Amino acid sequence: MESLENLLENNRVWAANMLGQDPDFFARLVNQQTPEYLWIGCSDSRVPANQITGLAPGEVFVHRNVANVVVQTDMNLLSVLQFAVDVLKVKHVIVCGHYGCGGVKAALEGQRFGVIDNWLRHIRNIARRRHDELEGLDPLKAVDRLCELNVLANADNIARTTILEYAWERGQSIDVHSWIYSLDSGRISVLGDPISGPL
């Protein structure tokens, strides 16, 4: 069995560096979790929410899945969303996809991998509805455009959950944002205006 000692050593070095920069860092972290942001992103290892937004641990609550899909029957996502909205009182929900997403590409090209095909069905449905827009594009541009359409559709799905609807009825201020990340530049782009109330 391969040892993961290098990861444990990296952790020891990181913890020591954090304490060297701020001796109270972990004491504060233990006693509070008050992020203003919920990040719903792709599981892709190249898109770490904290690092690409410059936020420290404790500043963003994160949910990740393959291709940043929001399904209104996904109890895992709904549990994270409800905790973020009702307990943590986040002010911003960010759905962030990324260009060149392998899940989106697989959905568009009809690739078959097994169980994940069921998950990607949601993206295939978007591609089917937007077929005329995607059909004439260069294959790479079609994938990137579907990445954008997927983010926009999933931001709408977040806004249509009962969790957000009830929060807005209570007068809670929450904006739902549609963002996309470019792996080749490291930059985030905004895809549309925030959703600030029921659709």
C-alpha cells in the first residue's frame, strides 16, 4: 500500500506556516464559520474555490459535483444549500463552472461511462433544448458554450428551490450568481446578472 506521507508532510508544513503568519489563526477558525458565500462548483481538481477567489479557510462554504449540476431532488446539494441559507445566512450563492469541463463534453458528445451518464443527462437535456445554437459551432466552442448554458440553467435551478423561495419570502437578502472559470487564464467571468428574488 502506497503511503501518503507526502500529503501529511505538506499539511504539517502548511499548518506551521499558518501559525507563523498568524498565531491565532486556528483558534479563530475553530470558533467561527461565518462565510458570506456558498460556492457550487465542479469537482475538477483544477478549480479550487478558495484559491481561485483568494479566500481563506472559513470564508466560503463549498459544494462540488461533476459539472456543477444543480438537481432539485439531490438531497446532498439541498442539504448543503439549506444549511448555508438557513444556518450560515450566506448572502451569495455562486454557481461556477469552467471552460473545457469533461462532464459537459461527455454530455454533448454522448459519451458513455456508466452511472455518471444518469447525472450528465441533465446537461444532455440542456444541449437538446439549445441544439440550434450549438450545432453550427466549432466542437471546442460548442463545449464551452454548453459550459456557460449549464451554469445559467443551474443558477435558475437554485433560484427555483423552495429553500431560496422561502428565504426570499422571509426577506433574506441572497443573490445567486452565474460564473465561469477559464483554466488557461485563471480568470473568472460573470455570465449574467445576479438573481435576487423569485423567478
